[in-house]
Amino acid sequence: MHSHSRMSDGMLAPAEVVRRAHAAGVAIHALTDHDELSGIAEAAAEAARLGMAFVAGVEVSVSWGGETIHVVGLRVDPGDPALVEGLARTRDGRDARAREIGAQLERAGVPDAYEGALRHVGNPALVSRTHFARHIVEAGICADVGEVFRHYLSEGRPGFVPHRWAGLAEAVDWIRGAGGIAILAHPGRYRLDEGGLWALMDEFRSAGGEAIEVVSGSHTPDQYRRFAGHAREFGFLASRGSDFHAPGESRVELGALPPLPDTVVPVWHDWPETAALCGAPGAPRSRARPGAPG
């Protein structure tokens, strides 16, 4: 329920991501590019060709409490005017930010930073820190993307340029207005203490958010249990997603995560896309909400 293509900061074309998911035994797949919907049609067509269930998605960048928070929208209408317009506004200013990132990196000794990042971009409107990180690895300055972010591009290090993203309630409104469900992505990744995390989830729920990622490529097994508890506490549905970006670069491959804990209700529990899959080998498990008709 969480993956990226070259239309944002992944490395593969949308159809290639779908084929990789299908080969890994994924029964239902969502493409959730950052602030971008342009890969949906290609991914949906390839999923249909393969006979795999597909969900249109997006990952919206949000500014909250001094942090960049990500909200995944699933089962959205990619043609919804308010969602399309809102994402376009969110993308505005990315090029100016990318040029400033490049200038900072060059002053820190990274040659041709902006031009190098562009060589890794599939969508010129979405130059991100990940593209700069790939250039730094390619230039031999760091061994991998993880090392890059320990030395560059993170707060307090060369190449970190903050950007004002959408507001939390605004992002949730776009997703819900497009017929989708809003999911707080990888909550264990944010630099928030327990009080800050509780405040984020409370505000997200008040804004109309309905689910959180419990099993994520960014989470440890201990965090699976921790966020399953938060899902029950706040009445959230639970989602599961690798946050796949590229072969050999992502922490977890497509289809490689463990199942959701039995104590939570999957976000897909009542989706028509999954109704035909229940009981099929490798299919997502479907459970009704506690106390609801089964």
C-alpha cells in the first residue's frame, strides 16, 4: 500500500514497479508517488494486464510542528480537481529549492550537484533530496544513500533547505474530497517524542484521518507492536507498505513485509478491490471492525 516510481523519487517506471510487485506475489498494489498522480494511469494499465488488483494512491508532503510529515491517500480519484490543484501548489517552489540545495552542496565540495541530481530525475517537476543523494553516491563521495543523509541533506548539514508543504487538515481534505482514505505514513520515522506523536495522531484523527501505517519499511518489529497499540487507542485502521523506491536502495522489497498483527483492522478490510482476493494465496487478510457485521 506504499510504493514510488520515477514520477517522484523512485528509480523505476510505474509499469516496472507494478511488474516487480506482481513478481513478488503482491495481490493488491498501490502506487503512492510524492505529491504526484501522473504515474497512476500507466501503473493501473499494467496491473490490469497482469490481472493484479490496483489502488490509485498518492503521498502528500505536509508541514507540521517543524517536521515534514507524509500522508498517504489510497483509493483516490486521480482526476479530482481539488486534489490535482492542491498537489500542483505543493510542488510549486521545488525547483528553486533544488537549485539552492545544489548551491549549498557545491560550496561543501560536491561538484555539479544540481545538474547531477537532474540526471536521476524522471519528473523534472519533482527534484528531491533523494535525487541529490543518488548523485553523491554516483560521484563516489559516499558509499550509499544512508551515508549521504548522515553527512548531507539533513537538518544542520550541507544541502538542507526547508520547504513549506501543505497543512495537515488541508492534505486530508484533498484526499477525502477525492473519495480516498487518509493514512499517516510511517509514524515511527518522525523526530517526535511520545507527546508530540500523540498530538500529531490526535490532530490527524480530528482532521478526518482514518488509518496509520503499522507495518512499514521504516519500522522495526517493536514498532509494529507499538503502532498496532496506537491504532487501537485512536480507533485507526492499519495499513502496511514497504515504501519501496528502488532495487537495492529500499530497506524492504515489495511484498517482503510481515502481515499486520491480528489485533488491528486492515485498511482494506471492506474494499471491493480485495473482496475477490480473500482466501487466495498471498492475499491481504480481510477482517471486519470489532463488533461490526462480518
